[in-house]
Amino acid sequence: MVTPVNPPPLDRTSPPQRTTPELPEGVRVRLLHAVYGDPRAAAESVPLLTDRQSAGLDPLPTEPSALAPGLLRAHRAEIRALPDDTRLLLLLAAADQYPVATHAFLRAVAAVRLDTRPLEAAEAAGIAQTGAGGVVFRDAWTRIAAYETGSPADRRDVHRLLARVLHGAGETPRRSWHRGAGALGPSARLAAELGAAAEQARTVGQLTLTRALLESAATLCPTPSEQSRLRARAATAAWHSGDADRARRLAAHARPDDGLTGLFALRAGNATEAFDSLLTAAVREAGASPGRAAHAVPSRATSASHLLARATEAAVYTGDLRRCREAAVVAGRLGIGMPGTLGGLVAAFEGRYEDARGLLEAAAGRCGPGGDPTMLVHAGIAALMLGDHTRAATATVRAAASARARGAAATVAQALEFRAYADFWTGRPQAGAATATDALRQAYATGQDNGACHLQAALAMFAAVTGDSSTCRERAAAARSYALARGLGLPAALAQWALAFLDLAEGRYSDAAARLRALAGFGPGHGHRAIRHLATPHYVEAAVRTGDTRVARAAHADYDRWARAVRSSDDLALSARCRALLAPGAEAVEHYRTALDLHAQGDRDFERARTELLFGSALRRLRHRAEARDRLYSAAEAFEYFGAPHCATQARAELRALGAPAAPARGRTDDPVTRLTAQQLLIARMAADGATNREIATRLALSPRTIDHHLRGVFSRLGIRSRIDLVRLLGDGGRTP
């Protein structure tokens, strides 16, 4: 019988087993990842961070001894207390697993006929257990201690043994890794072998192994300039694999690279600085002379185009039209074709809507399976801009799958970011919120705090639509605070729109109009033309409610021009709704009918419900009672289905004004869980699974106080008093597939 593996007892005098709440969310998530999720290591590592590391300005330590030296010392002492034969077998097992898993332990044991019975001592001590697959350590820190306890000579010997037995198909990169780890000193030949193995690993999507091979090659390389180049390549692989802190540390020891600097700034720094660095790198890569890129080596031309795409992305993030134009001018001067999605966005920013549609259509069409994940993400963005949410969902799902297959964890988060919009706009707000929450966790884990900021703003919008006012305000405040400090106009504007929609849905029309009108006046880094444009239907509604339609009419004229250019049924429907709101009396009726006919051809079902609400209200004022009642009942039922109770309340208020019974939505009233908003249901399920308020707050990137507020709301809406009641209720039918 296998002895259970348990961790050593905790020192009761040690700090509490959690990180301090003062750490920014991105730092906290990355720190927990760096310490393998071990709360003891996290508690020890927090006081060791510098102020700049704690603030997220400098990369976190990546070496275990710099993170939890005390925990490692305790584990090493346990290992040293074991017999020599046991320690040697544990060293062999650890070298096979850390820092690169090579799955060669059993072959190595068989090759030299090692007796594995000494491992029984490790099992008896609760340090490791053995099975058909080899050795399983108690935890990651025990494995690290087993490796670091070995002498340098013993480590080299076990690496050489593991290299000797790795000779199967596809095992060349792992064999080279062990050969490098077993080397006595610098070797140009070994460095070249490791570099070639790294390229082989990269082509099959093993980016973590790629980074390890390149880092080892840099260590063994005798030439300083080549060392620097290898570290830069290792930093790039580390970044794409999701190891942002290691990437930044490697880049700091490589020659200055504007491309890497710009990439880091684009994902976790100031977007304006990112633009400058990336554009400089693109010009340098292309050769800096007119037309040079067209005749450059293909790989360099592709690299220049990729850098320019990211520079334009940085400009779009800020909402700076001047920089978008600058990128377009540089592309023309260097003979580089600007990627269709970003070129389409630039054209849209400039009001060249027909040109934008052509570019976006071309980009959205590149969404076939197995493509480059970044290009698939751009295809998804293009489809979203065109109002083709089905194609956007397809492109972003394929982007995430392609990124996972290539080991590009950083791109997975970006794909999920835009998949959330596709879910949300097609009437699946709960799915959209769940996707965005998962993407938020991955963005923080991979060091993409700018992407996390965008997701916080998106989640604020989702919360506004579902009537979760406290979450909306908390997430919008977090997004705006971060975005304004880094010149990120896109998430800053999206958060402002979320707050405006909350005002609109809760009847604060003057506040909604003021927020949306302000979007037009915000400059780069504070507002965003695209968000202002997308928010036009809501601005027109708020302006009409307050009687100030002069600016709204001009905004609608521009929106209508866009809708006609892109030929999106949903955008044309929203334009017709705006026209109905701006029309006097009975003239509005036909515009509303046109809007609903167009909605029937599209897939933005939530906006169709809002059109029915507004149409029903107009019909009530015109005394068309029968049709008004039908429209309002339909709207109320749809809002209940979407989990938007505040919008359903508006529909029922109109029904009461009509003198009709404000009956609950049909079809879902037998399930009490449908009384909850999407966020409340998500929190309720986590609580029913046994998660504490603090654990739920950690997973959702909210404060424990907000979670407590939500649970009180859950108990109130469901008429229950305890978590036991919640478990019983969800178990009786509250769980959905």
C-alpha cells in the first residue's frame, strides 16, 4: 500500500498563509503562479519583494531560492536526512522533471539497472511516492529541493544519463537540454546544438522548452554578442509561453531591443511608449529606406510587418488618430502592407467607412482552422466590427485552439477577450461573463495587465447589462484608474460606457447622456472614437429622454453612414431605432417596425429586446394598447431570460402604466435560480462548492466585501438564510451543464 504524501507541519509562528491584500491583482496572481500555488511559499515571498516588484514595476524573482529560501531550507534538510541511495534516485527523478519534464526516469533506471527499493525511505518520510509512471513528489518545492540538494557533479551525471536514454523520435530537444545541463563549461558547439533544438521545439508548440533551451545555450555560448541574441530569443519565447517575469528578466540581460520593449509596454505598460518603440523597431527591421522592405529577406519583411501591426494596435489602444495615421504613412514609405484589421480600424477612425468595410471583410475572411492565432484574433475583431458575431465567435475559438496548440498562452487570453464579446452580443451574457472572467485570470497570470484592464471594463459592461450595479461600479473604477494612468483610451472609454448604460437602464437619463456626451470630448488616452461610435444608440436614447437631441442627431447621422457601409443587420436595426426615437409621434412607428424586421435578420437579441421595450412604450403613448402590451410582455420575458432584471422592471413599469398586469416572464418561473443575475449565479455556485468569500473574490478579481454583498442579495432573492440552503437549492436543480 502506498504511503500518503503529506506536507510537513506548518510553523505556527509563520505569517498567515496568504499574500497581502495590498499587492495589485496582477502581481498577486503571478506570484502565486511563481510559487506553484503554495501558500507557505507565497507568505514567505511577499516580504522579500522590493517596492517596485510589489507595485508591478519590476519583474518578480524567478529563482526558487529568491522566492522562498526558508521553505527550501526546510525541504533540503528533509532530503539530506535520507540515505545516499535514496537521495540519488530522487535527484534523478527531479532532474527528469525540473525545470523541464523529459519523461525518461524509468528508462534511465533500467539502462543502468538501478535498484529502486531505496525509494521506500522517501515514501516512509512522506516525501515522494512511486508508481507505474515513476516518482511523484509531495509538492513542487520538494522536487526542487531534491534537485538542489545534489552536488554539481551528481547533477551533471544524472543529466548525462537522461540524455543517453532519450533517443526516440521527437526527443532531440529534450536530449539536447540534458546534454547542455550536463556540460562542464562554455561550448560553442553545444550552444549551437541547443539553438537548433530550440527552433525544433518552437515549431511543435513547446515554447517553455524553447525558452529553457535558449537560456541554456546563452549560458554555454562563449561569445557575448551571441549570448545577448540568444537571451533576446529566450525572452520572446518566455513571453509567448506566458512567463512574463522571466521574459522581462531575460530581456534586461540582452542587448536593447525596441521590439521586446514595445511588446512589454503594449501588454503591461504605457501604450504611447509602446507605439514609439514598436514603430522604431519596425523601421529598423525593414531597413529604414523607402521600398526597402519589399526587397528584404522574407523573414525580416514579415517581422517588420508584424512589428508595425503591433504599433498600430498600440495606437488603436490609445485612441490616438494621429498615431494611427503615422503608422499608415510609415507602412507606405517602407512598402509594408498593413494588416487588414488594423488598416480597417484606421480607415474607420478617419471616417472612410467604405474603405474600412473592404479591409475588415478581407481580414474577417481569414478565419480558417489551424491558422496563425494572432491573425485569427484580428479576424475575430474585424468580424465584431462588421457586426458578424457568429464569424467572430468562430475566429476567436479557433484562435484560442491554435494558440494552445502552439503553447502561446499569452495569445489564448487575447482570443478569449474577444470571444467574450461575441457571446455577450449574441444574447449569452452569462457565457460572455464566464469567458471574460476566465480571460481576466489568464491575462493576469501571463503578465498582460493592459488586457486585464480591458477585460475589467468589459465585465463592467456585462454587469451593467445584467443590473449588477455594485460590480459594474467596482470594475469600471478599477479599469478607469489603471487605464488613465497608462494612456489606454479604449478600456477607459468602455468603462465610461458601462456606467452610462447602467444609468440609462436605471432611469438616470441625464447622467447617462452626460457620460456619453463626454466620450466625444475625451482626447487620446482618455476616450475612444470607436467606443463613442458604438455607444451612439444608447446616447440617442438618453438624449431623447432628456429633450436634448441636437448633438444626438449629428451622432446618429454618422452612425447611420457606418451601418449602411458595413451592411450589418444589427447596426441598421439600431440606426432605425435611433431614427424612431428622433421622429415625432406616429412617424416613429414604421421606423420601429423596420428596426424589428432588421433585428430578426441579426443576432443581437438583447438590443432587440430593448427596441421592443422602446416600441412598446411609444405604442402606449399613442394608445395602441393591444400591440403595446404584446411588445412589452415580449421585452420583459427576454430581459428575464438574459438575466437583466432592471430592464425587465422597466418593461413591467410600462405595463402597469398601460393598466396591464405586470406578470413575470413565462417559461422560467419554476426555477428560483433564474431570479439571480449572471454574476450572482456564478458566485452562488462557487459558494455552494465550498469556496470562501475571499477565495471567490480572488477568482473573480473582486473585493471580499463585494462578494459578501452579492451573497446577501442571493439569499434575499432566493428566500434562504444559509449556505446549507444554497447547496440544497443548487443541488436540486440549480446546476446547469
